[in-house]
Amino acid sequence: MAVTNVAKHDELRKNGSFNHRADTVSAEIFKKAPFFDPHDLMQVKYEMLRAVEKEQCDVTGTSEAFGFSRVSFYQIKREFDEKGIAGLMPKKRGPKGPRKLSGDDIEFAKNLVDTHTKAQILNRLREERGVEVSKRTLERGLADKKNL
């Protein structure tokens, strides 16, 4: 691996588009030209879509050669068709928002902050709204910048 690839791979890791399964990419294009990097997940996805669309390659064989399943190919294609090149960027993994406290629950709690202790707020949430959360979950909900 060249020195420039180390920097590139570090950057790919930072932005979440490093292909940890680069060893599964067997497509000829990634073996012939140094421009094509099997560690660049967006490039691998794009070239897979291009091969099927422009070179009329079959989906099953092409997706395998690029390290994906046929089902993944269609998911990647749908995202690309809907969002363009941004659709090839990996999504953030894990929860996308609060799961235990809704926006209304947080608003309810924020209205009580000046006049109630956290224990009292937790009791009111449980009794009046049927929401059972820990003190730490309440603190996170109250501190969440998106909810201010």
C-alpha cells in the first residue's frame, strides 16, 4: 500500500466510507488500474451500478464481483436513484433519535424543570404520561441541543 493510500484510507475511515470487506471485491477493474481502490466503498458501489447499467452486466454476478449480495445491489440502486451520489454514502448506524422519551415528553419535563426536582419530574412522567425512564435518560433528554 502506497503512502498516499494510508492517508486516503484514514480519511475514508473518518467519514465512514472505508470498505472493511475490500478483500471480497474481485471485479477486474479494481485489479487493473491503481485509480480504483476496493477500500473506497462509494467507488465500489458506483462502479457496480455503472457496470450493470452501462455494460449490461448481470446483477447477480456483478454484485458478487463487487462484494455485495443481489439484495444489497437493489438497495444501493434504490438509494442512488432517490438521492444521487449522496445515496451511496453509508448511513449512520445505531439509533437515529430518542427512543424512550418523545418530543412531547421532553417538552413536558422542560416545563417542570424550574419548579420540580428530577425525581419529581420522573414521578410525574410515570404517573401522568406512563413513561418510565432513568434519571440519566431524563438528563440527556433535557440537555439534548436539538430539543432546545
